[in-house]
Amino acid sequence: MSRRFGKRKEENEYASEGDNPPKKASRTDDSDDEDGIVVCEISKNRRVTVRSFGGRIMVDIREFYVKDGKQMPGRKGISLSMDQWNVLREHADEIDEAVAENS
């Protein structure tokens, strides 16, 4: 059973647009954000970072929005553990083949 938790944005909308940016709980320790290494920017507001969170290395693919002139991570995205990242990497060729078949 699938449940929707809000209005889905159109494909061409970015997280930084609109009247209400995603709400984010404030926290006093930003050390995890500072440890992130931006690997690449996929598009204007999407990027891949590698960071440490709770003592675990995570590959984070996420949309960002601008708040007070600063790039902030949005709710849209996924953080992959190293096990999940390795499974994805192992299937990269199969994913490429499926993309080629559907192009």
C-alpha cells in the first residue's frame, strides 16, 4: 500500500523555488556537514557527496535549496550506506544496458 505525503513537484522545479522551502530541524552540531566531500554536481541543485554520519560513511545524492544565501540540503534525496553503494556499483552495467534498451 502506497501513501503520498504531500504534493509532488514537477520535474523541472527545484527545491529552492517556491514560497515554502523544505523545513529542517535545527541542530547545534554541524560537524557532519563540514566533513562532506562534494564529488560532483549533477544539475543546478543536485549533488553527490560522500560524508560521515553517525560514524558511518554515506554516499548522499540530494537536492539542495538556498536559504539566507547558503546552500542547504533538502528532503529529496537518498543516503546510501557503503553496502548499498557497492550493490549499486555492481549493477552499473545492467543499469546502462536497461537505459540503452529504453532510449
